[in-house]
Amino acid sequence: GGGQRGVGASGLGVKLSFVELDENGGVAAERGYDMPGCVSPPHDFLATRDYYVVLEHRFSMDLPKALLGLAGPAQAIDPVDAPARVHLVPRPDGRRAGEEPVVAELPGPCLLIHLSHAFDDDRRGGGVVFYGTGWGRDFVDRSRGRAMFGGLDGIAPDFTTFPLSSYWRGGVGPRG
């Protein structure tokens, strides 16, 4: 279905609610999805004809520090040495409706913060190809044990200290 899409998150682990609206603002389709053990709500997601595509970054988080205002969320997370995960959640009106979600690990730790687009890859039997900008293992390894984005210290971000990001292409088959 057309219309707008939204996502919300709550609790330990993450519970996603996908709601698609029709042209008149009515609910056209809904889908819930649980991500147990996920520390941080997904920053971005995509929708293809068949799937919602959600990236799960692997972090530990100093939640009290963030909740008490002693650090911003990006300053309270610490990456762990584990690959990021891609969740392919079948859309209620897609060709994969009724199938189980697919969870696949990427080749290593990364932080893909903004996703640009994705498409169903029928040549691979129903997988997904996605694109986004972010950082790979080098950035994650250097960030472990210290503020991930040093440029966030102070009254306003200092973007001259941020590491350059790269544009990434990833793919996941229909069975991970």
C-alpha cells in the first residue's frame, strides 16, 4: 500500500510497530515486530515492496548516564565486537506476507546511520539490496571504550572532528 510509514520503539529490547496509512490517513496495514536484546532503537529503516528493512547495531549502553542527562545518547553507547544485524520483516501486503522474518549478520561491526534506499532482489530468490551511509570496523574499533562521536562534546557538535563516512551497499538473501 501507498501512504506514509512510521516506526516506534519501547522497553528493554525493542518492539517495533509498523503502521502504513492510506491516502486518507486511515490505517492500511499494521505489523508488530520484537527485537529482543536490542539495546538501542534503530536509527533508520527502509521499506521495499516485500519487506521492512531494519538495521540493528550492536552496542552496550550506559543507560543511567543518558537518563540522568550526564551524556547524550550517542555519548552513552559503546560498540561491542559483534556484527550488525539486518532484519527483513515481511510487509503485511507484500509477496512474503505470512513468512517468518529473516535476521542476517553483516560481515562485521559497523554503524550505518542513514539508509537511502533498498529494493527486492528477485534475481537472488527474494532477498534485499540496501544502501546507506556510515562507518565500518575501523571506526567501531577506535570508538570502543570512549565517546563514539568526540565532536558531540560541548554546547554544539563540532563537525570538523567527525570521521568521514562512506556509502555502503549490502545485500541479504531470503533466508539470511
